[in-house]
Amino acid sequence: MRAQAAPLDLAAALQVARTSGPLRKLADAREVAGTGRVGETGQWPNPTIEWRRENLGSSLQPDIFATAYIPLDLTGRRLALRQATGAGRQRVQADAVAERREAEVEVARAWLHAAATDGALAVAMRQMEALAEIAGVDAIRLREGLVSEAVGLRTQLEADRARVALVTATGDAARARAQLARAIGVRPDAMPAIAALAAPVMPAAPDSSVVTSVALRARPEVRARESALREAQRRYTAERRGLFGDVQLQGGTKQTSGFMTGQIGLAMPFPLFNRNDAARQRSRGEYAEAQALRDDMLNQIEGSVGAAWRAYVASRDAAQAASTFDARGREIARIARVAYREGHVTLTELLDAERAATDAMHTHLRWAADAWLSRLEFERALGARLDDTSPLDLPLLSTLLTTGS
């Protein structure tokens, strides 16, 4: 007998996405393409070899030339472009790390949505079964004359409404499951069952006074913007040196009138019409843009990590009460059904209790998803995992806190 696949929890979903997820593959492809793009302008020019024969079709002896042309970077422009290429590669690599981390959070959101809708489907199924049971009890009571016809009709109406709600929950769960399959890169028919949604471990957050400094050290976006600034600065330097083009050293042999002679020459483009003004202006603007983007990124990180810290601390403070919503809701529904069967509460009180129980179970699902999101988004903003229970591919916070300020 074939063993059934284990339910797909959040950590397993992220592990699958790291191998087959389309967002991860896009990040890898963009890193390869970006590395190639930044290297194009920094390549050394190739030497040129020319062989030429003249005086063809005449009575004169042929002139045969063999010449090599070697470009010389006397202004240092090529060297500056090579330095810009190094900074550009660092920028591309940091951007790729940031994109992979953002892709992981997107996969986590998809899994949480799918797990929450699966949980909502189970709640809708429980509610439908409970109300169908109540309607069955009242149908018997109605035949025995113990309840009015209005009561029997009301309980049957509530049972039918629960069936319709179950249909909606079934569609929501199917759509969320398909979205998760796409996010992790598997076929929908190959998706295993999704593990039940449970609230995450909520370790203590670092002090608010250190979260910004940790984020500035750990976030790859900072490294990307700093590298982009260095790249733009060196490209601006290269274009300022580009007023004069590469000097070309020429050397070779010439066979003419039966004699073999040597030749040597020097060629240099004269900056008469093209003085590199447009390229210098462009690179100056790109340098200013890189400075503005770097400064904006620093402000953005400071604001985002502060907001994520406050949201996480608030979620952690509410964890003790929120973690009991599901259990308390089920207990309310159980007590109300027993009391109704024994005639101690009215139908209105029972239906109110059922709605309160359902709302409590839905609130528990929302809380678990929100708690996970608050933790994952805080870790993403911080650039580090709070502890080993986090499934994200991030460095451990305790390591960053002990490696210097």
C-alpha cells in the first residue's frame, strides 16, 4: 500500500518553493542576466589584426600589409568601468538575495491563506453538521408537538444557510490551494494535504533601540543600494575620463615593390563633434539618482522595521488570550446544544451561541495567520530570524547581535 504524503506545513512549503518555486527561479535568472549586463561595459577591448593586399588588377607589384591594432587606455576610463563592474556585480547579488527573501514571504502568505481557508472550511463543515443536528432534533419535537412550526422552520432555515456557507468555503479553499500550488511550483493535482494552521512560537523581540542597527547590517537592500552608489560613482568617473577615446597603437609589416618593411602608427579620435557631453550628463544624473535611492532606502528600512516591531510586540502581547479562541468557541457551542436539548435555553439563545462559537473559531484562524505574518514580516524587515523555529532563510538574530555593533 502506498504511503500517504505528510501534510504540507509552512516549512515544507518553503523548502519546496526553494527548489521549484517560480519566484525563486525568476530571482536566479535575473541575477544571471544582471551579472551579464553589468559586465558588458567593463570588458577590455579586443586587439584587431588586419591583412590587406593592394594593387590588384594592375601592372604594379602588389602591396601586402599585415597590421595589428592594440587599443591603449591612457585616460583610465576602462579601469574605472572595470571597478564599476565589480560594484555592479555586488549590487546584482544583493538585489537577488533581497528578491529571494521577498519571494519566501510571498510563499508564506500563500500557505497561510490556504491553511486559513482550509480551517474555515472545517469550521463551516462543523457548523453545518451542528445545525443539521439541531434541525433534526426540532423536526422530531415538531412531530411530537413539543415545539411550534415556526421553530422547526427556523432551525431548518439555519441548517440550509450553513450548507450554502459550506459551498462558499469549499470554493475559497480550492482557489487558495491552487494559488499555493502555483507559488511553490507544483501541479495542483500533486499537492498534498495542507497541515492545520497553528499559531507560531512568539519569542521575545529585541529592544526597539537595536532593531534599526541590526536591519541596516543584515538587510541586503542596504548593500544593494550602497553598491549601486559606488557603481554609479565609478561610471561617472569613467565618463568624465572619456573626453578622449582610446589611443590605438598600430604596428606590422608592409611588402611593397619587392621589399619587406615595417610600419608603426598611432591613432586617436579627436573630440571635435562628440565631446562625451551627453554620456557625462547621463552618468551624473544616474549618480544623483543612486544617492537619492540609497537615502530613501535607509529611511524606508528605519520606518518599516519600527512598524513591524510594534506590530509583532502587540501580537505577542495578545497571544495568551487569542490562543484560546477556538477552544472557548467549541465549549460555548457544546454547552448551548446540551442545554437546548434539555430545554434550558431558547432557540434564539442556541443560535446566538452557535454564531458566537463560529465567530470565535474564525477569529482564532485569523489570529493564527496574522500572528505568523507579524512574525515573518518583522523578521523580513529585520533581516534575521528571531530563533530557530522560523522557517525563513535568514541569518539568526543571536548571531548578528554578538558579531559587533
